[in-house]
Amino acid sequence: MSFGRKGEKMFLSNCKTYLAGFLLVLLGSSLALAQKSDSGPVEFSMRSIDGQTVTSESLRGEVVVLAFGASWLPLSRTQLQGIRKLADEYSDRGVVVYFVSTESENEKSKNFASDEQLRAFAQKYGLKVTVLRDPDGAVSKKLGIDQLPSIVILDKQGIVVGEPIRGIDPQGNLAGQLASRLDKIL
């Protein structure tokens, strides 16, 4: 196929433009992956509904399961059965389980829940784990939580183990779903 001299220059110019664009996209993807795969310990501080502050530093040395949800969300209520079972099965093996409420502390917010409302929620559904608050979503964002319910596991150094587990297991076998990850780090 012959383009002629002018057509050949245009073809080469277009190829360079497409190649440059491709390399920019590739570089951007690499940077995004590099940021996401930061393997250092996660730093955070959250308040429990009982007024205690729980920090990532205070949890070092323990395997931690953070179950993110909201009392108004039916899927979170379903998730609670799995959280209870998980806490029962793994508490004697050094795993600490927390339910993290993403509800606002601002009374004017449509997503508001008071500590008392969250206590009543936990009691109603038999949740015996500590309920933490992430009202501004700072911890959720830091851990890559983009839907509720979601679960994150931290190893004894505070490093996230695998991707967040999003949604609920239709069979309701949360402990079974997390077992392989937990058993590897215990």
C-alpha cells in the first residue's frame, strides 16, 4: 500500500500520537496500582459507640476484621449473622472483629444514627462485637471500601490482607469465606 510522501508523514505522526497516548494511559494505570498496593500498615482512629478510641496502633499484634455497614441497610443486617458466627469461631484464635458503622454523627444528616440508636441496633440483632464509627468515611476511603457491606482483614502488623470482601455471601457463610485468609495469617 502506498501513501505517498505526505500520507506517510501523516501516518507516522498519527502513530506517534497514539503511542504517546497509550504510554500515558499505561503510566497512569501503573501509578494507580502502585498507590493501591502500598503494603504498609494502615493508620486510623475510630471511636466506639461506648466512647472509647480504637486506633490502628492499639490493634497491632492482633488479626482484625473490620465489617463496614449501616443500621438502615438490610444487607448489613444479614451480614450481622455472619459477623456473630465469625467472632464466635475465631475469638479464641486471636481474631478481633469490629462492626464499623458508616452513619453520620450529624443530626441534620439523612444518614444520621446516634450512639444510642447503634447500641439498640446491635442489641436487637445480637451483635456482641464492638461497634466503631466512621462517620465521615475517612477510614472506608483509606481501605478502598466502595460499597456496603464490606469486610477488610488486617494482619498483626496492620497490613490489609487481600481486597475488601464486598456484599454478602448468599449462603451466609462469612466465616467460611474468610477462613482461608485468616488461617494464613494466624
